[in-house]
Amino acid sequence: MIFLSATCQALLAFVLAVACASKTRGRASFAGFTDAVVALGRVPRPWAIWAAAGIVALEGVTVPALLVPGWGSAGLSVAAVLLTGFTYVVARAVRDGSAVACRCFGGSGDHAPGRAQLVRNAVLLVAVVVAAPGVPGAGSLSWQGWFAAWLIGAVCAVVVVTGDEVAALLRPSRRAPAPASAAAPTARPHEAI
């Protein structure tokens, strides 16, 4: 159970670290996230910068809390609150048919909220639940066990963070069918030979 808990904590720490870093890597990334807070979070513009900064700060504080022995329970609690809030906002946006990008991962999160984000958040919430029972006795893994748990967590985090792009690649393209006259060129009489 401790190995599974450590793997889930690693997954959460890496995902939240990427989310925090991508939103703060430049003014444009943070401004895009602030705009998403206004549109999706329905936060008034004067309060949006504070709400966005608070979300980024909570993401940033959660990462070391998940890493430091003895603080895992606090980190998981904050992660659960953040992910529940994100899931609510995305579900409401999907219900309303909003086309505003969520900017979950800064500038790279340019997809409108959809099922992929709901699935991602559900997976991360399951990781919080699965990690919780193993947190109190987190000292009984060998260094090899910790390394393996964090390596698996990092690989899973890459899949979660790039999930929007993978989902976009797997969606069937919606191209209009070619007109019948353009589909098969007709042979001219002198080219028939």
C-alpha cells in the first residue's frame, strides 16, 4: 500500500508542479489563466488576478507538501480541494457548452473544457483517494522502492499532462466530404490511350 501511495503522490506532485510552472512561466501564460478564471470561474475581473494567484500558490504549496515526509496528508487534502474545484468548473463549462480554454497547463492548455479534462480530474481524484491510506507509514520503503514509485508517477504524470493533445489526436477529424466531381477526375478522350 505504501508503494501505491508513493506512486500516486508522485503523480499528483508532478502534475501540480507542471500546472503551477506553466501558468507562471511568463506574463502571457498567467494572463491567459486569469482570463480563464474570469470566464470559467465566473470571477469578477477585479478579483480574478487574486483568485488566479491563489490557485497557483496552492498548487505550488501542495507539491512540497506531497514530497516532505509527514506532510503527505496535508498535501493530499489541498490537492483534493483543488481538484474538486477544477472538476466542478470544468463540468459546469461542459454543461454550458463553453468554448473558453481552461489554461490548466498555462499556454499549452488551449482546448475547450470537455470530457478529457473531466476524465483527467477524475483520475487525479482517484489518485488522492488511493494515496491517502499509505501516507501515515511512509517510511518503510527502500530507496529503490521510492525511486520506482516516483519514476512510475512521473511517467503517469506525462500521460496526464499531455492527455488533451492525445485526446485531440484520437478524435476523428471533421472534414467535409469532397464533391463528387472533384473526387475522381474524368479522363479526357485523348488521354484514354
